[in-house]
Amino acid sequence: MILDRLEHIARWPLGTAWAEIGAELGQLAAEGAGLPEGEYSLPHGAKAFVQTYVSRDQAEGLYENHHIMADVQTVLDGEEYMLVADAEGLAPDARRGGSDTEFFRETPPASARVLLRPGIFALLLPGEAHMPCLAADRPATVKKLVAKIPAVLLSPAPER
């Protein structure tokens, strides 16, 4: 997982596609709460989705993992917590969220608790189970931008 400020998104040396997608995400996120809900096309076949929802208690959440896509999550309005853990060894729930998403009911032995506020992004790679949309203090309305990026597009810069 990478957690950083949106203004630093280009600092991460994950290849040309990341730089181009990150620039577009920065422009979308700059619109903040005024960005309309819906789907947005990004370079290299990536997509972004804007939605508004009420955050939830942890007892109502499930961990999820993606196998093909990386997630970039940033809150446009409000705040939420997200738990992040290693997906290795977790038993998948019978429900599936499509060909790329699996859910887990069990609690991992260790997880990181991440606070997402406007201006902060989290990049989650395949194998990083996450439980998003958790209430910071109490359930509240959150507007969020989530991008789905084919993980094969993200590559570290070659060593010099």
C-alpha cells in the first residue's frame, strides 16, 4: 500500500501509465465535493468511480482483495477509515464481487488502520486485503473517488 497526499502522486516511480493516470486523478480530485457521481475514463483503460454513501461500523464490513486491478481510493468529502492487511492465508467468503474481487469474513491476524480525508490517496495492490468505508467517529456521509487500474501497468522505475 502507498498512502500519500495527492499532490505527491507523481513522486512514486511506478511507470509512465501511473504518471498519466495519477495526473488525471489529481485533476478529478481537485474538483472535490463538486465532482459529479458516476464513471470516468482514465488513460490506459483505467476507470474511476465517484459515489456518495454513509460510512459503516466495522462489524458491517468485509475485507476484499483484487487479483487484476489496483485501487486508488481518495475521499472527496467527509472522512473514513480503511483497514488494510495481507490477503495471504485468508479464506475467501462464498460471495464473489465479480471476476477480480474476492471477499473475506475472517479477520486477519494484523491490519493497518488508515484514515482517508480529502487530499490523501491510498494505492492498494493485488494481495492487499482492505475493508473500506468505515466510520471515523460515527456513520456519516462520504463522497469518494475510487480508480481501478490494471496492476500490470504499474512497474517500479528501473534501477540506475
